[in-house]
Amino acid sequence: MTSLTSLALHCVKVNSNALQDINDHMPKLKSLALLGVFGMTNGRLDFPEMEVLCLGLSTKAKEVTIKLPVLVKLQLKMQCPEKLSIDAPALKFVAFNLEVQESTTLDVKNICSLQELLYGASSFTTLSSLVKTNVDLDKVFLDIPCMALGEDGNWLGVLKDIALDLPDFSQLHDSKKLDVLNVGPGLWYSMEVNVDRLETVEKWPPYTKLILHMIPQRLDTCERVLRCLLKPSQVTTLQIYVHTSSPVEYQVIIPKAKEMWLSYNQAPDENFKPNPWTKSLDFSCFRI
């Protein structure tokens, strides 16, 4: 399999050294996707030609080292290994859904060319380190994985063991090219819970397009959060997705949101784009 350029494994069980075996016996890989893969515990990935990597390990690994000089797209959706090292100087697009525990050693280096970042975690520590070294970010999605949804998409409630925090929005001030801020339903919920702290933010990042996925809990707190997020005068497009089983119904919050939107800027009506949602978030503006 030395000439193989693309490999995808879905929902399979492998031996503990499978990640290292792939690295050693498939040196020409340009694309690797491991989704719902059980059993891997360690490995080093140092493919010289790999451009796309998706790791969705269902078993917590002990140690994973990623050193990929031409990697452009990276997706991590798993519990963070005990030791994780990422060295990818050409990386431009990242989807980071990685629960990092206090006992975890996470080393991220030579990542300074990011354009798009999708970040879903209960801790924003890694987000802070990525933002500091990537001033060319133009699209950012932020979420906290605290909202439980059933297979049919119905909202089941808030997970109790997930910390609810807010990112330090001031850290995005240096991202002068930031165009899109996309807020996931878990972060929206945290904004409602922490609305008093949210209202203390004096300066917001320079995004022009705001995308909100929400499961609104109370109309009054929703209005307060919206006022905060619409403060930047340069916001020219607002997309709101309201979950179909939200405590605050779509037909109640959307007129309030539109009234607020029109009061904050002079953008055309068609730049206010409300929609209901049930299962899938809208990531169409991202390239990963």
C-alpha cells in the first residue's frame, strides 16, 4: 500500500498501533480520515505530502504526534490524547472539537497561517493560543458542547457536566481580516447565562457577518445578548437560526431581532436572514 494517496476508516476497531502502522506503510498519503475508530492508543504522523487530516478517535489515545509540513486542513473531533503535539506550518483551515483535560499535555507550534477556525470546547485556553499567532483569521465559529439533541433533532436539555464560560473576545481584536463570527447553540446558551459579564465587553472584534445558532431560553436575555453582539457598527449581515423546539419560539424572537437589527444599522432588509433549524448547523461559509 506504499502508493496509496487517500484512506478513510469509519466506525471500525483496530489494534493499538494502527496509527503508527498507517504512517509507516502508507508514506504517500495525502488525505486521511479516521472517524469513529476504536483501539488506537498512540502514533506519529509525519507524512511529507499529507494535505487533509481528520481524526475522530473514539478511544482516548495516550500520545499522538502530528508533524505535517504541507497540511492545509485539519479536523480533530475526539477526546484529547494524554499528550498531543501538532506542528503544521502550512495549516489554513482547522475544525477543533477537542475536550482538553487539565492532565493533558497539548503542544501546538508553527501554526501561524490560519484563515478559518471552527472551535468547539468547554475551555477556551487553546483558542487563546491559536488566536495570538494567527492574525489573518477571517472566519471563526465558536461553541460549547453543552446542548443535548436527540436523533430526531429535538432539544433534550443542557448537559450538566460541561463548564459554561465565555471566550475573551478582546483577543480577536488583532484579527483585522475577521469577516465572519459564527456562534453555536452552546455558546449562545452560555451568553444568556453570563449575560451580565457579556455586557461588560467594551470593544468587539471587527466582524461584518454575524451568524447565530440558538436555542433561546428567555426573551429578555436574548434581547440583551443581541444588543451586545450588534454593537459593532460594521456588522452588515445577520443570520439567525432558531431551533424548532426552543423555549422561546421562532415567531416570538424573530420580530424582536429584526427590529433591533434595523435600529443598529442601515443595511438592506435582505441582509437580515432568519431561519428555523432542527439538526444541522450552517457551515456553508467555511471551506473545511
